[in-house]
Amino acid sequence: MKIQHIKRIITHWETSSFSTYRDTFEQYGGSVNMHPDVVEY
């Protein structure tokens, strides 16, 4: 079992779409270096 899989089990993280990321960033904000336009580049 890979460490990434174990981390997802422990933290309950799930894969998300980029549109969900963008919507969440617009709603809650975030760091400039994690802005959707920067991440998408």
C-alpha cells in the first residue's frame, strides 16, 4: 500500500475537479501562489 493511499485514508481526502477548486478558492480565498490562474498555468 502506497503512503499516498494511507494519507487519504487517515485524512479522508478525495480527488476533486479543478472547477471545484476554483469555486472553493473564490468562496473562501487563499494564498496568492495557490490562485487558480497560477495553479492552472
